[in-house]
Amino acid sequence: ITVGLSGPVTTVEMDPVQIEVGKPGDELVAYDAPTLFAEAGAHMDDNRFSQAVESYDRLIKNFPDSGYVPPSIFNAGLSLEAQGRFVDAAERYRQVLDQFPAAKVAKDASLRIGACYAELARWPASIEALEIAARRSDLNLSERVETLSRIGLGYFEIHDVTQAERSLREAVTYYQAHQEEERIESPFFVAMAQFYRAHLSHKRFRDMPLRPVQKQLTQDIEALAKQFMAANDGYVAAIRFKDPFWASAAGFHI
């Protein structure tokens, strides 16, 4: 829009507007990217996730050069996740990472794609995506703890005990080292990491032999007792994070 009366001409850049023409006699419908983005957000707020995806896709299709496109792709992924459509959601997050790696939502997309693969029990893919995310330097405390905890869970599920222990321990120690500098909204993932650390000790306890030869029997009992205490103490430590879900799980295993 160019405005000029007697003074200097001023040029104002505005978002493109599209007009839809219906049947003869119908009113013209004009819309732009900000309007569609707000409309989709309202659908998300009211849990109308299918309609949200439709509005985001309409924005992406009709305004491909808009700055609203990257967050629209990401939010469409969130809406698909809310419907349990994890494959479709992962595809949206991958689209953000491939096409808009510098976008503000790229960091969150790198975390959500790993979470979607976990929901699908695609553990190697989840680990790969999250290990890439863990190399980012812009993760806050909550995001890094979640990422490390999810990586540890992935390794636990594929029975790589060494890597699982490494990632889970790193999640807990990183949290402990930085908890005074930065607060986290929820202790869920640090409690999860501690729970699975205890669970690894519990698994080792269950798998240890108890051989009848007297000298070996004494050594086996001592080793069993050590793992028993490690598992018990680990579950107690998980309870201390006061997350209701993991505190209940740890209490059950104790």
C-alpha cells in the first residue's frame, strides 16, 4: 500500500490477502495468513484438532512464502499428535527440520520427532533423532533433561544397558548440577531417568546367579545384596522428585 498526500510517499508492506468467490449472490470471503493462523489456534485451544490441521494446511497452501508457515507446520504436528496420529505428526516435524532448520520452532520439532518415534516404538529412530537434538547448544535445562531421559529410555528398550545407564545418569547429574541456576516446570523426566536407573539395578539383581558351591554362594549373596540395595535406593531417589506417576511406579517396585 502506498500512501501520499502532499507529503512524502510512505510504503507499507502487508501480508497478501486472498478472496474466495462462491456462488452468485454469496458474499466475498477475504482472508490472510494471520487470520488463518489465529483461526487454527482457536481450534487447538478448543481441542478441535482436525479443524486446526485443516486451517494450518490452508495457510501453508495459500501463503507458502509467509513467516507463519514454519509454526503452522509445527502446530499441525502438535494437532496430529493430539489425535494419536504419530506417523503424520513425525512427518510434519521432519518437514520443519528439512525446510526451515533456522526457524524458531526447529528446536521443538527436533524434540517432538523423537517423542513421536518413541510412541511408535521405533526406538532406533527415536534415539537417532534425539541424539541429534542433544547436540544443540540452545536447549534449556528442562529440554536437555527430557532429551537425555528419552535417549536413555530408547537404549533401555533395545536392551543396550551400557548406553542406557550412561544417558540416564547424565540426565540426573545434569539436572542436579544446574537446578539452582534454572528451574524446570515439571520433574517428570528427571524422575523418569532416576526410575529407569533403579530399574536397571533391579534387572541386574533379577538376572544374577545364585550358585550352590559354598564359597561362590557367599560371593553371589553379597553381589545380590549390593544390587538389591542399589535398586531400592534408586527407587527411593525417584520418589523424592515428587512426580506422582514415577513416585507411584517406584513405590510399587519397592
